[in-house]
Amino acid sequence: MRSLAPNGLARAAVRFKPASFAGTFVALMMSALIVTACGVLLESGVRASVPAERYANAPVVAAADQSARLVADTIDGPEESAFPLPDTARVDAGLAAKAARAPGVASAVPDFTFPVRQGAGPGGAGLTGH
């Protein structure tokens, strides 16, 4: 059986070609750094969640459908497709007044939203603030 004793090959390579050793060491360190950074980003993305605390004490929350529905006539009959809306669909403000008049309701508060323009000029992205 062969012995696994060191034969000095690695030591000789470092002594005669130190630039290759340094380059290999730097490449391994940088790859370990990139893998670690990707792992940190992945875990922070998996664990990060923002709880909806502003509705925590509300016994009932009414929300609009957050999808646009399209019904198309096909050979097999009508077919419905749902597409997510680019912004949050809001419930009509009159619904809060109607809900407040319902028996057993102490108060109904609509969600106050306002438009926000991101960027300068007419080409800025439109967002909704709460």
C-alpha cells in the first residue's frame, strides 16, 4: 500500500511559481465571498416579510379583486382568464358608508390612498401611497 506522506510537490510549486499560488488563492477567496454573499441575499429574501400590521385590530377587512378578468369566446365556450393588476385595486369609498349603516357595525373606515409620481416629468412611474 502506498503511503500518503507529503512529497514536497506543493512546497516546490509555491517556491518556484508564487504568482500562480497567489492567483489561485485570490480566485478561491473571491469565489467563496461571492457564494457567501449570494447565500446571505437568498436567506434574507426568504426570511424577510412585512406583516400587515395596519389591519391587525380590524375584525373584518373588505378588499377588491386584485385581478382583471377577461372572458373570451372560444370553440369550447366562454373561457375566463385572470391577469394581476399593476396597482392595488381599491374599493369604492361609498362602500364604507354603506357598511357603517349595517346593523352591528360600530364604524367603517376606508383605506386612504393617494397617487405618488416617481421621477420627474410625465413619464414617471405612478404609484399609490397609503
